[in-house]
Amino acid sequence: MRLVPPLFSRLICIKNNSNRKTMILPILAYGDTILRKKTKSLSKDYPKLDVLLDNMFETMYAAKGIGLAAPQVGLPVRLFIVNATPFEDDEDLTEAEREFASTFVQVFINAKMVEETGDEWAFNEGCLSIPDIREEVFRQRTITIEYYDEKFVKHKETIDGIVARIVQHEFDHIQGILFTDKLSALKKRLIKGRLADITKGKVEVDYKMRFPKVKKKC
Ligand SMILES: [Zn+2]
């Protein structure tokens, strides 16, 4: 998920503690079949998970993202990361929400959505795989989710508001769902041409991407 523009400048980079060299990965654009693939669960012995996570965080921060899912970097596995910290200054949120978001940086492995409750509310979502398109998406306010963290410790958490929203968007990615799927038939029709342009790389973007209809240079 991508940050709302006014918050760009407030993005906080959390440095990793290790001396490992990280790599910015290309983000797959709308139309890539990997974004729609069925994802596999991760086992504890998944090779070089620590390196992958460092790279995913680096990639997310470089793209000013607030969430990134493994399929977006070409891996159809049940893994995503969330960084809600830029919302600590968002004046549209309640103080409690800002406070909660201010420290929320989390790895979600093999997440299972237990429950979604509460009224649906609209929020203007964007996605790193769908540059330049933002639309109002309706989702329920509160979620209960089960997941493992990077140390394979199991968690069951109930989250609401803006942090739940980011988690719902990223969780959708590991289900092969994109936010544009949730729009009305009319909205879908209106953005059809722009989505087709994205698949061909006809879009301004300030981070590393790979487009399905652009041939790779040898
Ligand atoms: Zn997304």
C-alpha cells in the first residue's frame, strides 16, 4: 500500500540492526500474473528469510510505501510487511490511533484473517503495484488476525482503524486480490485504460518496477 501524498515527507526509515547489505527489489506492476497466483505458506526453514525481509523493508521505504507483500516482489508466498509509523502525525486520526500507528512496524507470516467486524468505511487507497491510481475503498473497521512474526512466534491480534486498513490491503495481496477489484463496475470502467497503460509501463514512477508488457533488456 502506498502513502497518501501529504505524508511523504514524514516517512520514517527504520534502520535494520545488522550489517547485511540490502537490495532494492523491483516491484511488479498491475497485470503481472504473480500478483494473482495462489500463495504458499512459509516454513521455518525458508531459505534466507532474514535477507528477504531486509530487502523488502528497504524496497518498501525506497518506494515510500506503508506496506509490501511478497507477491509484489515476485514471490507467491504468504508474507507481508507493514509500516504504519508515518501516520503518527496524521491530523485526521484520533490521538489513540496516531499513538498506535506511531510504533507499528510488523512482519506478517502465514496470516489468517479470523474476523472482520464493524461498519464499512471509505479510505483513499493506493498500491505500489498500481502507481498513480488512488480510489476510495470500503472495508470494515476492525479485524482479528492470526500470524507469525519473523521469529516464528504466533500472534493473534485485534486491530482497528488505519492500521487494520493497511493490514487488510496487504492481506488481500497474499490472496491474489488488488484494491481495484473492490471498486464499482463504473469506477473499474473509468480506470481501465490507465490500468492497461500501467501493464505497458506507460506511467511516471519514481521507484524500481517491472512491467508485464515491457520486454526485459538483455
Ligand atoms: Zn498494494
